[in-house]
Amino acid sequence: MKLIDRKARKLAQSCVKNNPTRWGWTLAMWKLKQAYGIDEPEPMSMVGDVNSNCICTYSNPETGEYHFIAKRQLREAEGNYAIN
């Protein structure tokens, strides 16, 4: 297997370095496969996956939709719910 895109490989390495979570590793492996010319569908996030300071709150593999919100917003929403 031959490396096709050095920039994509570098991006995959920095992805894991900057986000050492399950989601970071999943994205890094997908980007690494692209660097070597392996076509694969974009990975789906799962509820609870962390990306930097955001967390996945919705994931639908059938439609390919997923949503991330800031952890701070989630904590504020939980706090407001607990008060009401």
C-alpha cells in the first residue's frame, strides 16, 4: 500500500493528538485510510462521543445525522432542568 497524500496522514496524526477520545481515534483512522487511497464512508458519531469541548447528543445512522453541542450548554440545560 502506498501513501497518496502526506497532508492527510499528518492531519490524521494531529487528530488523535488533539482529541485522544474514541471519536478522535475513529476520525483519525478514517483520515489515515483516505491518505492511503482507501475509500470508506464517513464515520458516524455515537451519543456520548466527545469532540474537543463538545459532546454528541443525537446520532441517527439511517439518515447520517448527528449533533454535537458544547458541554457548557449541556451542563446549563441540566442545571435549568434540575431547578424547574
